[in-house]
Amino acid sequence: MDALLTLPQFAGFIAAAVLVTLAPGPDNLMVLSLGMARGPRPGVAFGLGCALGCLNHTVLAALGVSALIAASPVAFTSLKLLGGLYLVWLGVQAIRHARALGAPAGGAATGESAGKLFVKGLFANAVNPKVILFFLAFLPQFVDAGRGHAGWQIVQLGVLFTLQAALIFAAIGACAGHLGAGLARRPAMGAWLDRIAGGVFVLLGAKLLIGR
């Protein structure tokens, strides 16, 4: 039985996925704040990392591992603590290493390459248990059970979600980076952008740690 996505499946899913990705949430908020603080290239790198982290959740959802994690209080709580602590750590590092006044935008003063920020974005998304629950709830809604091969359909849907998220997050990171670069030309603004971005990460991590 052919398990490739049909055109109605594809169109309906893409429309819903774009709306979900554009809606204000932790991922695009992190990309926005980091792009403004570090510049276009770091913003794009971090955004692409966040987007490609969705592939991890796609594979887990297709294999049914996500359902097991969500059903296990110990596993879910452990992952939640790991994700929350990681976001807090990212925020604290950003605050500690805020650019000196007048330092050039683009991440050079932080010593972090685009590749390193890509990995941070990838990991930040991969360990977020709320994304696990989102994929478990969202992807199956677009699976046509009557056509069989539900796991393969979920993989296709997850890849599509990742691709559109990569485009949107990259655009957000680039636009935020250009805006932040303009603001950073003003005295003291560069360091404050780093501190604001760090504060956003700390708040998101704290919310994940204390939220039910």
C-alpha cells in the first residue's frame, strides 16, 4: 500500500505547521532574542539548530519512544529537568559573557562560532519534553490510518515540519540579527542585548523546571 503523503495531507499539514511555527513560543523567542544579541549569522545558525532538533522528535515519535517517555513520570521529569537546566545554563553564560561596550556585533566577541550555536540550538530543542508532547499530539492528526504505514507517514510529516521550521527560524534569526546590529551601534546597547537574551533563556528554563 502506497504510504506517501497525499496532496490534501501535504497541503493541510504545511498550512497548520507554518501557523504553529509562527505562533509565539519558546523556540522562536529564543531565536529572536539570540539573533538580536549576536547578529544575523549566529541567529540563523541557532535557528537552524532548533529546527533540525525536530528530527530527533520525529524519529522518537515514529518509533513510539516518545509515548513511552511521556507515559513514564521518571523519564519525563528527568528530561524536563535536563532541558530546563540547560536553558538556564545558556542564559547565565550569555549574561556572563555579554559583549563589552562598543564590541562588534555578530558573535565574534563571545568566542562562539556559528557551528557551536547550531549545536546549542539542536540540543536545546532535542531535550525539550514539551516538544516531545507536541509531536505526539500534532503529527498523528495528519496520519491517514487507512493507508497504513503510520510510522512512515509520521516520518514524512516530521521532515516537512523540520524543513518549514528551518526556513522560518532562519528568517527570524537573520531579521533579528540585522535589527540587533543596528541597535548595537548605540552606546551600551550591545551588552544589554546579550543580557536580555540571557534573561529570556533563564526565564524559559525556569518555566520548564517549575511548570507542571
